[in-house]
Amino acid sequence: FGGIMDWKVPLADVKLGPEEEEVVLSVLRSGWLTMGAVTQDFEKEFAEFVGAKHALAVNNATAALHLACQALDLQEGDEVICPSLTFVATANAIRYTGATAVFADIESADWLCISPEAIEEAITDKTKTIMIMHYAGFACDMPKIMKIAEKYELPVIEDAAHAIGASLEGKALGTWGDVGCFSFFGNKNMTTGEGGMLVTNDDLLAEKARIMRSHGMTTLTWDRHKGHASTYDVVELGYNYRMDEIRSAIGREQLKKLPIGNTRRAELVALYRKLLAKRTPQIKIPFDKERGLSSYHIMPVLLPEGSDKEAVRASMKAQDIQTSWHYPPVHTFSIYGSGAASAEGRLAITDLAAKREITLPLYPSMREEQVEWVVGALKDSLT
Ligand SMILES: *Cc1c(COP(=O)(O)O)cnc(C)c1O
């Protein structure tokens, strides 16, 4: 999404300040660039922020999702139920282990998260895990999903890439299931450029993920404990999924700013809702009911059925307003069957919502006036 400067209203915008500059310089001057105290502090602060026992900083959320799948011992022949209306990384992480992603439909055009009923219908004897995604930072129906998970004794992975700072019944999204994965990519609610975090309350899962994060090597502490500190063992085919000190330093500052940013997003969404309802009543705005506290990661709207989305987006672009599409459903991609699942009608709501969805600009430094421009341009684009 380069060329932010070129747009009258870009889709997203990041503001890094003197706080981030200062801590990056201090890491550079320290000469200690990775596997150090800054990352440990970031992990501790993030764990406290979401209320999880363990937090592991990683180089991106895709790595966190992969580690979660690995820690849960997923392998070839296993099935993992997940949404299709998500970023492809959700499903790819499952595939890395050899397991199969089985797509379940979303709740409705009013709530674009995976449906608990569809999850239960998709369960077979091969199902090993449920992976959900909190779309736009709005909560999946976690009480129902956790009940199903308990009934069938299935662990739950939360793709909480959109949901930093969001909660349901006072409990942070990403901490309802067995493992939660967060993203600090450049367009997320807080960023380290590239980066991510895995959180869990499970000691064993945390230890497995920790080992896989760093080449499958046993830790020095563990070696000391076993009495051979001079060397290490490699017990798994691990990866290098670590985060460095520069990014962790940025992450610590971004985490401090997150609550203010999320509050600003909430205000802008409220303004969008008011203006859209008045000026473009034919537009459907999903997530229009109470269910916990959202992080308002993006501003999705559904165009009227039968509208030409590409024409609307082109018209918005001509008015210098950047829009996006969250998402082309994963099951329509070549390596996921090119939409074969649509024919069976199992993803009917996903297909319909995805066809109608466009994402409007949203970022904390957005001005009220810009929200008005976007709504005005959308109104023009519809006629
Ligand atoms: C951004 C995103 C990811 C991937 O995050 P990275 O940190 O870029 O790997 C995964 N899932 C969803 C839903 C996302 O939005």
C-alpha cells in the first residue's frame, strides 16, 4: 500500500513519533540487537496487557500461527476448521503442517465472523483444532465456540491479528482459546513493521512454541537444569521465528499508544455509522450490535446486492480515496480449490458478503472532515 502521500484519504496511515525514534537509537547504540532484555520486557508487557501467562515475540503473525499449529502437533491427515473470509495466512499456517484447512461459513451479513453452528457441522473424526479469526477486531461468539471445543475436546487457536486491545466479557480476544496470535504488520493497530506475538496460558504449549521459535534448540536454562550447560540439544526441526530488539523497542512504545489509537478509531467508526445511515441508507454496516469491545481495525461495509464493486472502487479511487477488499475468500484461490466449495453452497454467506464488501479508510490520525469526504464520495459512487 505504498503511495500513502498520493491519496486525499489513504486506507490506513501509521504515525511513529519521537518516542519510537529514541528507543530505536538507544538499541542501536547499545550494540545488542537481538535476543535481549528489550524483547523480554516487550513480552512481559504484552502478556500483562492481554492478561496471558506467556507471550512470545515472533517475526510476524504468520509465524505465530504456524508455531501454534506445531505446538498442537498438527500433521498430515488432520483437519482444522477455520473461516474462508480471512487473510490467507490463517489457512496457510494450517497447511504448513500438512493438515487440511476445512472452511466454515460466517455467522451472517451482520456479523462477519465464523459461525459456531457451521463449526460444529464441519467436525469429523479427523478434526484436530478450531482456528477462528476476529474479523475487523469484532469478537467471534467465543462462549459458544468454547462450548463446542469442550464438547469435542478440540483446542482453539485465535487469529487475533485484527484484535489487539479488543475484549469480550472483559477478557482479551486472543486469550479465550488455547493460543492467540497477534500481528504487528505495518497496517495493524500497533506495528513494529513486521512482527507478531503468540500468547497462551498453557505452560507446555508455551515451551513447545519457544523451542520451535529458535531452531528446535533446548534453552540454556534447561541445559543448566539438566547439568550440561556447555552445549545444547536440538530436539525438534525448529525455525528462526524470533523478533529483534529494534522491533521490540518500537513495539513497547506502540503498545503504550494503542489504547488512545483504538479509542480514536471507535469515535471515527461512530461518525461513519451516523453519516452512512443518513446519506447512504442502502449501504449495510455490519457489526451493528453489542458484543464486547472492538479494536476497530478496519471499516468494512457491504454494498447493495448486485452493485458493481469494481466500478464503485474505481469511482472512489478517481476521487482520491483508497479502498480495499477484506477479503477475497481463501477458498476461491487456486491452491485452495478455486472456489469449488462455493458450488456445494457450504460457504454461501461468505460468498455473498465477500462479493459485497469494501473497506473504507480508517486510522487514528484521520480527521472528521475526511470521514465526510469518504461518505460523500461513496454516495456519488453508488449512483
Ligand atoms: C495481518 C494478518 C495476518 C498475518 O500477519 P503477519 O504479521 O503479516 O504475518 C494473519 N491473519 C490476519 C487475519 C491478518 O490480518
